[in-house]
Amino acid sequence: MSTTPTRAPLTSQGAGGGVRDPRKAAMSGWIGSALEYYDFALYSLAATLVFPAIFFPSGNPTAAIIASLATYAVGYVSRPIGAVVLGAYGDRHGRKKVLVFAMLLMGFATFAVGLLPTYGQVGLLAPALLVILRLIQGFAVAGELGGASAMIVEHSPDAKRGFFASFSLQGTQVGSILATAVLLPLAALLPADQFSSWGWRIPFLLSAVVILAGYLIRRRVTEPPAYAAQSGAAPAKQRFPLIELLRTRPGVLVRCVAMTFTNVIGMATLIFGVSYATQKGYGNGFSSSEFLWVTLVANIAAVITIPFFGALSDRIGRRMLMAAGGVIGGVLVTGYLWAIQQGSLPLVFVCVVIVQGIFFQMWNATFATFFQEQFPMRIRVTGFAVSQNIGLMIASFFPSIFTAIAPPGSTNVPLTIGLTTLGICLVSAVATLMSSDTKGKSLEDLEGLKEARPGS
């Protein structure tokens, strides 16, 4: 099945009398998400490779690693706050405005990381500043996908919402690939002392490009006509979007949070799976560099499959595609971890492409459109951002739970973690099947939906 759009006009008249331009909106979402997730993923890599030795005391290497990874985790703590604030901004003042603001904020925070003094220069002030900038990153990224996918969905023709909106998800994968492609060659080519003193700063300082590119790209995209018409006709006094969300769509919010738990597949494969493969206590003997390649291959596979599943969701509907991808991916996690246990790198590559690159992407390529379709326009960015980021904050604890229930030295690790992953995926699948089916419905039809009845 081809994912190339049919020869429809590039633009069309929108419900609000303006011009809808799904291709420009999709391109803006793709590039913006790629640049913003480049920043977010870059920090994740640096927190493992270089930050423990630069921003923390060198006397206890283990404590430094734990502290560095903790600064990575705080980015998830600030995401729900960013979801509430930036979601409200996007719903009240425009999708375009929140996207430009979120990207600029992320770019400035990441650029500032590249300018930070080290622990050896300023002591505890260095990690304190690092934590503050990571909190800002988490705050900023919380508004990105919700705003970008709302912009695309509202610009797109009803029959192609899934296809066009999938490009913002593809952009997030490309951003992760870019971060790896920029940072790791510097780590490999520069002498260790030069990389630790100044080389690692180069990818962060390149975020100045994000600031310029974000402004140039996103200022050219117009607000979706339907949103512009609604905001122009809206009464002067409106409830704060979070209040209206909790008052009118509490069940939808809970179901979307539960659906977000399908990210457990990525947590099991690309986070816990890396530890299971490389930590000496588990005894599987893989190197960190080998599993950087595994992660890279998984992201490349996702870039290829995401538009395909986005287009497929337009044809067969989103609920069954998301539920099936999550459950089958959950089942196959056991096989992926078993491949690690066998010590076969080729088998690991095959399994990660199947689990992460195919079945998880059946869910990942589709969820942004499906979530957007669950909320009315006036609270669409808030509903998406709050549910996704609360779900991700909870899901960020899954790898720690995995390590607690299957620590080094345990037996039957693949089965233990696989069954746990499957159980979480089943919860997500039930939440998906209890949500409103959006197949064949226009955004105008969806706008009038009340709280969904299970299976409606």
C-alpha cells in the first residue's frame, strides 16, 4: 500500500471560510517535531555518555551516573505542568502560537546546556542549573506533539487525517536519529579529553539552528480555518481548558492516559532491554555500542512504517489497529528479550524491527490522530497534551519496576518482563476499545460527541 497522497488539490476551503493546507501543516509538524525531539533526545544520550563526569562529583562514579539519569527523569516530571499551561495556550490563543513558543523555549534551553559551567568550575551550581534546564525542556516538549497534531488534523481532509498527522510522529523518530548521528561521531572521533571539555557542547550549541528554523518554518503556517472561525466567534469568558476537560471529558481523559501505557513496549525493548543486554549482572555480554545500533535500527524502521500505518488507519479505522498493535507487540516482547538471552545480535535486530518497528508503530503512528478525535476543538490541545504527558510520566517508572521484579541474577527474565508488558498492553487495549470509534466521522461530527459510551 502506498503512503503517497492522491492527486487531491494542495489546498481546500475550510469550514471556517479559510484555506486548509494539510501538506504545509504536515511538513511544519514533521520538521518542528524532528528539531524539538532532536533536543530532547540529545540530552538523553549525553546524560549517559558525558554528564556524569562533567556535572557531578567524580568520587563515586555510580552515584554520578544515577544522579545524571535522575536529571533526565525530571524532564518527565515537568511535562504534565507544560501540558496544562501550553495546552491552554494552544486552545485559547492558537495552535501556531503554541508551536512557535514551545520550539523556541526548547531551543533556548538546549542551547543554554551547551554553555553551562562544569562541576569543577562552579561546584553544585552546575547540576542545579542542569536540572532547571531539563525541567524547561520537559515543559516545552509537552506542548509540541499536541499542538502539531491538532494543527495537522484540523487542516486535513477527513479521509486523510491519520496519514497527514502521522508525519509529526515520524518527525519525533527522525529527531532521535539526528541526535545520535550528531553526538556519537564526535564521541568516536575526538580524543576523550577534547570531547569531555568542548566536543560534547557542539550538538547543544547547534540548537541555535532550531530557534531560527522553528521561527521561519512555523510562522508560514496559518491557523486551521475551523479553529480560527470558532475562536473568532467564542464568547469573551471561557472556562480554563483543564477545568472544562475535567468537567466534560473525565472518562475520555482516563482512557487516553491508559492508552498511553502502550509505550511500555518501548520501555521494555529500548530501555530495560538495553540494560538487560549490556549490564554485567545479567550476563548477556552485549556492548553499549552494539545496542546503540539496535536503537538506531529500531528508529529507522519506525520512520519507514509510520506513514504506512497512518494511511492504513484512514482505511480500516484506528481502534482495532491500535489495540492489535499493542497486544501483539506486548506478546512479542518476550521473544525479543529471549533473543537477547541467546546472545545473537542478528536475531536481536530482527526482533527489534518486528516488535518496535512494526507492531508498536501500529499504535504509535495512529494514537495522535485518535486522541485528537476524542476531544472537541476548544480543549483539543489540552486534552491531548494532558493525557499523553500524564501517561508518559507514569510509564517512565516502568523500567524501574522491571528492574525491581527481575533484577540481575533472576531467572526467567524474558518471561517475567514479557508477561508484565503484555498485562499493561491489555489494559491499554481495553481502554482503546472502550473509546469512541472515529472511522468515517468528520471533525464536525466528532465535535458534537458527548462522553463516549463503551464501544460506541
